[in-house]
Amino acid sequence: MHIVEVNTPATAKAFLEVNVMVHRGNPYYIRPLDNEVNDVFDPAKNKLFKYGTAKRWLLKNNQGQYIGRVAAFTNSKYINKGTDYPVGGVGYFDCINNQAAANQLLDTAKAWLVAEGMEAMDGNINFGDRDKNWGLMVEGFDREPVYGMSYNPPYYQHLFETYGFKNYYNQYFFRMIMSEPLPPRFQERHAKFAAKPEYSAKHISLKNLAKHAHDFATVYNAAWAQHGEGKEITPDQVMKLFGKMKPIMDETLVWFAYYKEDPIAMFINIPDINQYF
């Protein structure tokens, strides 16, 4: 087996195809959008290249077939609460069920991160925001993934843990059946706040996205401040996010809550575009 760096159009295409290869025969698999994966590694499309860099590799077997892939990235803005040393990331990992192959990929990423001055590595994560492709899936393999959700074969957990990775925190994706009523306590709390005129809730307006971008940033930054991980977003960045969401955004599904006209909460809900694929 040998490592191949992704540095040509052909290897970039192979990087995408490895993900398809490991999921072949899985009826629940939905292929990620090629352009979204490519954009992560395009300095002209990914703002994080202002603060770091990224590298990709493929693994070939002795028959010349691609059997794995991995990416590694540095980001000076990436902070984990409680750590005071530089941490790099590994992601977009895909591999056949073979520990030696997985080790070779992860060793390659690790060596590059060490050379870049990193003292630890988190994975499987994204060279981007935490709302997409973040974490290693360990449950829920009996259903299709939601758009943006990490999705991988069940054996990846063993590959990562055998290599030496340990669980840092759990991330959950929730679902609810819309035909089932909400618990009574939700109705009670809604009635409590609805009776107070200083509280209000409004749908997003596609004609006034600039205001909602400011409100989004205000709520988001206040919520993340308590985590102490340096997470912050600007209204301009939110406008770019809204621009991507706008073609599928339903105004009646997005809510902002206010206290005396100051934004205090939001519920951003969009149709799951994976269902279109």
C-alpha cells in the first residue's frame, strides 16, 4: 500500500469516489454534493484558509486501487475549551475495513500536522464550521443521513479507537414525528411567554435578510460565548449562509424570538435536501 497526495484533477476526483466505494451496497447512503466537498479545499471558497491550510491524501493498494482517503488541516482559530496547545484536525476519512490501511492514512495526517506545529489532532472533523460533517457516526445506521450530517460505516469507530482516538464529546441529531403532539409542558411554557407583551416571535422575511443576519449573529455569538471556544460569526458571514439557504428556505419554518425587540433565540429549520437526492 502507498500514499498518493491529492494535487491533480484526477486525484481530486478519486478523493470523491473513495467515499462512494466504501458505501457501495448500502441502501441508506446518499452521496454528498461533489462541489461542496471540493469547495472545502478551495482557498477561494473556504474562509478558513485565512487562518490555516489543508492537505489531502489517498491510499492505493498493491493492485493500484484506491482504498482510502484522509484530509488534515490547521486552523489558528480552532479552540477547544480547556486546551492551551495547538490542535489540528483530520477529516473526510474513508477506508476499507483494514486497520493497517487506516493506520497508514492517519499516520500520514499525523506526521503532516506535527510538521505544521500541532500537538494534538481531532477527528473526524471538518475544515469548516461545526454544522456540517463533524464527528464520527456511531449510531443510527438504519436510516438515511440528514443533509450535512457525518455518515460512515459502523466499523470506523473501531478503526479510530484502535488507532488511539478517544471520545471528546457526544453530538446528537434529533428527529420528531410531526403528527405527534408536543408534551403539555411545551404548551404551558408557550402560553406563559405569549401572555407577556414584551416577548414576541416572528418568521424570517426574505425581504429583510440583512436584519435577520444581524439577529442571527447576536444570538449565535451569545450562545457560543459560554462555551469558551472562541466561536464567533459576523452578519456578513450569516448573509453568505442565507444566500446558500435561500433557494430552499421556507419563511414559515424559520423563527426568531425577541424580548423588547432584542433577539434572544432562533429556530433555523430548512427542508432536508437529502430527500431530493
